[in-house]
Amino acid sequence: MRFLRLFSALLFSGLLVISPSLYAEVVYVAVASNFTDAMKDIAKQYEAESGNKVALTFGSSGKFVAQIQHGAPFQVFLSADQNKPDALEKAELVVPNSRFTYAIGALALWSAKADFIHNNEDRLKNGDFNKVALANPKLAPYGVAAMEVLEGLGLTTATQPKWVMGENISQTYQFVSTVNADLGFVALSQIMSQGQIKSGSSWIIPADQYSPIRQDAVLLKSAASSAAARDLLDYLRSDKARRIIHSYGYKME
């Protein structure tokens, strides 16, 4: 009884400070693999400012859709395209009016070798390479974009014998980074940080050579009552997050 009276007195007087961490929430987020580095930076900054925690899982957007449809406990989904969030909306697994485009992806032709690509398509055209990696266009929007570039350059037939396909853009990047492929079509965000190409050599492909890669975010029905999940999505649209997103080569609306 004496302890309770003391506790009440301290609380009333404002001398007892309750740690914000006691009220912190964990937000479970499924993130398209191309957005890995950018989202890690955003989550770190968000956690420091909000006191909430962010549990990130990276992978194929298509696989995430299947997992969500089977009850995976994600609260927020950051897709590599618009089609998959649209499918979840139609299945009534998304909080209405929560969907928005958080980034517009950019495509690059990249080699882990310095001076192998000279910011143009010449290496593709002359065929002087062992393999060219691209994401499977049936599964990945960056693969669709890569096919559009090849078709636009009239190089689909000439390069096809040298294709090696990744299940997603992360695996595609691995083929090139390990030099199993001399070059490959990757997300610009995978090779850029702070506005600079981190290593190797590249051609940043003009955006008019492929359809816009609009990447949408949604709040899932499982998080309809989660203040932290909504707060994280709001933060993703903030100027602070947008600066990070832009530094990885993405465009924004």
C-alpha cells in the first residue's frame, strides 16, 4: 500500500518518467528486394525518431503476395510494382485508400568490372561479353523493363543465347557481382549510394526506353488498427525519407 501511494505521488508530481520504449510497437514489413538498402536506411532513421521498431523481410514481390494471401503476418507491403498491390486490393486484403507510389524505379546495365561499360549500349551491341543477366520478366518488373530495352535496341535475338535469368532482381545482381555474368540489367538502387555508382561500370538507361516502374506501398488489413504501421507509411512519404530514396537513384511523384 505504501508503495502504491509513493508511485501515485511520483506520477502525479511528474517525477516518474515512463520510458517510451514501453509503448513501442514492432511493424512487420515485406519489402521488394530492389528497395533493400534504401529501406534499411529509412527504417534506421525512423526507429531513432519514433521509438518504434521495424522488422524487415526482403524478397520477391510475387512470393510475398502468395504469403500474404495465406496469412503471413506482414502489416506493410512495399512492392516492386503496382500489379501485386492491386491484386491484394481486389482480394480485400488491403486497408482502403492506403495505397500510394513510394518510388519509381530506374534500370541500369551494370558490370562488376571497371571500364567494361562506358555509359552506353555499345557493349551490348558488339556482343563482347560472356553472359548478360536479367530478372525473369514473368516474375519481376525489372525483367520486363530489361526486355523492353533489348527489344527497343533490336538486340533480343542476338543476345538471347547469352541470357541468364534471375528469379528476382536480387539474384540477377548476384550473377553480375560474382562475375558469373559479365554484365546485367539491375536496379539502379543496387549499385548507387549517395548519388554515386559504388563500383564497377554502368550505363544508366534513359527512362524513355522502358515503361515506368512504379512501386506501390499498401497497409494490409492485419494492421488496420496499428498506429505504428500507419506512422511508418506516413514517414515513407516524408521529406527525410524521400531524400534517402532519391539518393539511391529512384524518382518520386
